[in-house]
Amino acid sequence: MEIIKIDLSKTIEEQIIKEPSVVTIGFFDGIHRIHQEILKKTAKLATKNDLKAVVVTFSRKVKSFLSGNSEQILDNEIKYREIEELTYIDYIIEIEVNDEMIKIDKDEFIKWMMEKLMAKKIVVGSDVNFGFRGQGDIYDLLAKFGTDNVVIYHRVDEFSSSELKELISTGHVAQANKMMLKKLELKISKIKANLYESEDNAITVMDGKYLGLIEGKKIYFHVVANRLKINESDIIGIEPKSVIFLKYLGK
């Protein structure tokens, strides 16, 4: 799988994919069950029709970019690793979200997919939006690609990124883990002895005591304001880069 990061506002005329493809569009935060079905369908259609499997995603959500408040369930690096483990995808195209990118018209975006990604088929969730002010939707895709070439998965509220965020922020990590492809994993960096912080754009995790994993070893740790208190005697010889949350144990 190749990850291609682009600034679409500067490269919209460049050919990205040089063979016919099936494209899915989305942020895929948390990779919940519907996300998994969409990704697997993309790979299946690619194999069946001798096409390249392409995921078009974004450096961050446009809504988060505009508000300046970004809370992702999964860091992009972790997310892409999990996608690669889930199914066969040829390319992940990560579009940088910036002031110029969000002005791109919906029709221009579709034209870019058709010409520069050589998209022949599309797989999306029913709530997909793209283009300036999110004006592009499934009906625009159906009009351009035809009903036979667009596969739509309808949103199920119990399997949504919003529901996952609500569960995680209220301490229901074990329940959220059952909905995701892999258990919640956050990248962390050391501040000082016994104290670590999560990435700036990480989802807010409920304060309290947790059971988790660091490099396969079960440990107990506390979270306060998204900072992790980890007893270094529990991780001798380990320089943790991330932590997997297994269960919330209370305050």
C-alpha cells in the first residue's frame, strides 16, 4: 500500500493514479464496522473489475480545521496501518486540508477523481460530503458515475465516529473497542518521569484509572486532562510511543 500526501489546491492538474480505479472517500476515524465494510467492498470491487483500490481521505476533518478544535479517535498513522491490516488497498491519498483546498468546487473535485485518479467506481457512506461547504453528496456522485457504479452504505447511528467519541469520552472504552477494528490506541510522548501526554489532536479521554497495553504488556495508568500517569517501574526497558486502552476502571 502506498500513501500519497498531496496539497490538492496545488496539484489538482497532476495525474496521481495512472490505471483505472475504484475510489472510496472518507475520514474513517475509528474504523468502525461500517467503515470496515466500505473498505472491504472497495478492495473486492477492485479485484473483481481489475481496478486499483484507492482511499481518498484528508489530513483532518474540514469541520475541525474551521473550528480549530480537532479531536481524532485515531492518529492518521495508526489509522493507515489498521486499514492496511484490514484489507488490500493500493493507494491512500491524503489531501491536506487548508484554506485553498476547502474552496474547491464539488464538480471540480469529481472531475479530479474521474481524470486524475481514473475513478470508474465509487464506494461511500450515505452521509459523505465534499467540495466547497460540503455541497457535494451521493446524488452528485450518482449523476456523474451512474447508479451502476456507485455503492452506498447507509449510516447507522450506533456505528458512527460520533458515537465512538461519546463512548470514549464517558469512560465506555471497552464498549467502543468492540465497535472498532482495533482497540483504542493513542500516540503519546514523555513530558517527564511518570508523565506522558497524548497528541494535540487526540480525542478527549475520560479522567480516571485504566487498564491498557504498552508494547504488549498490560499496565495500569491514570489519565488526567489527557495526560497519562504511568509508573515507570512498570515499563522498564520500554520507551512507549503509544498506549492501547482496554478498560476504564473508575476514578
